[in-house]
Amino acid sequence: MLKKNLCLIIIFLIIPIIVFALDIEKQFKENFSNNLKSRQINDITVDLKVIKKVDFLPNFYFSKLILHDSKKNKDMSQYIFTDGRNLITDVVDVKTGKSLVRDMTFEDVNNDIDTSRLTLYYGDAKAKNKIVEITDFDCPFCKNAFNYLHESAKKYKDVAIFIMHYPLDMHKTAKTKAKIFEAGIKMDYNFAEELFNNNDLKKLDDNGLIEYFANKVEDKDKFFKLVNSKEVENKINDNIDYAKTLGVNSTPILYINGRQIRGFNQGQIDQAFKTFK
């Protein structure tokens, strides 16, 4: 009887929270849509997924904002705090400098990432445990994430790691390195570790980088053609576009069994590995 009554109490406590969350979603969508209409923006529609209530902002919910662009046939997403009327893009702890949005995105599990658009370079694509690295080969934080992630992954058997390229404009050779990586994979060479960890590569420009890695393969002509091919160019551009639909605007971002980790966060990486089957 006590167990039954306890279950009823929990249900009665949860129902108002769910209903209020649905009201927040409805109110936010109506307000945002009316704003767009007032600006005569007709190609954008909005959706909102409430993830959880937050204690530090009364009546605010941590949520995922999704914008659909029908004209470009693209989606964009961003994590926010909202009470249905007001929108806060982030809250920063001034004592620690930590972004609360960055920490809380770990709570939203996304298992819908289309890995067929990405490049597998570790393990079996059908593995139970999947990791996606959204990365830039010139990013020092991406380097740290790569090294720690791969050292940790060795402890598990059933793991697949995919790369999603997001070379930042500030890094002049990042896109060329992404092309080198893709060309290498197509020829059964995995240059990821050296692209991240060989500091001497910083001395080379785009042409020097291509020549350096071309000397590491048997068929140099094939490598040159692949690096400069439309196929490889389109693959990287598609990765960039796809990353933007996930709300990516910096690197590294990791998805470990669907849990998003923004930046090199060793604690969250360790926590995510605990979900491995």
C-alpha cells in the first residue's frame, strides 16, 4: 500500500511539471513565430524541446531551440534558457568562468546523428558504442580531446569513432588537413594522429602539407587527385553544413553515445564512457 501511494504521489508531482513544460513550448513557439511574422520572415519556422527546469532562474527551462529554414532546406539548433517569453543564450558562473549551457548540454541525448555522412576511422561502424568527433586539425583543444579520447577508447572493445570536419576560418591550413585526412582514408592511410600531433607541420603551408603526406603513400598521383577532388571538397563542406544544423560554432564538440560534450571536458568524457555497453 505504501509503495502504491508513493507511486501516486510521484505521478501527481510529475504531471504538473510535464504540463507546464508543454505550455512553455507552446508559448515560446507562438511568441517566436509572431516575432518572425512581424518582420515578414516567412521561410523560418520554430520548434522547441524542453529538457529540464533550472533552479537558478525561476520559471525558466533549459531547452533546445530548432529553426527550420524551408528556403534553404536546412535546420539550425541552439541550446537556450527560456520561460516562454524571454530567451537567454547562456549563463556564466563568474566565479569559475564556466558556461552553464555547455555543462547542461550533456543532459540532452541525441542518437539521431547520421553517421553515414561522416568518416569512420576507428572500429566497426556497427559497434554498439558510437563516438562522433566534430573537430579541426589545427585546434589545440581538438588535439587534447583527440588524444584523451583515443587513449580512453582503447579500454573498450565495441567502439566506433567517426569524424565530422569543422575547420575554423581562423585556422589557415585546417581545411587542407581535412582534405589530406579524407584522401588518406580513401587510400587506407589514417593520418589523424600525425595531423594532430606533429608540431613540425606548423611550418608548412597548404602545398607543403600535401607534398609531405604524398611522400607517405605508394601512389602519389592518386593522392594528389583525391586531395584536390570535388568528392573530398564536397564531403568536407557537407560536414560543415551538417555541423551547423547541430548548433556547432566552435570545436571540439564530441558526441559519445549521443551525449554532447562541448570543448575538451575530461570529466564529462569519463562520465560519457560510463554509458558504454
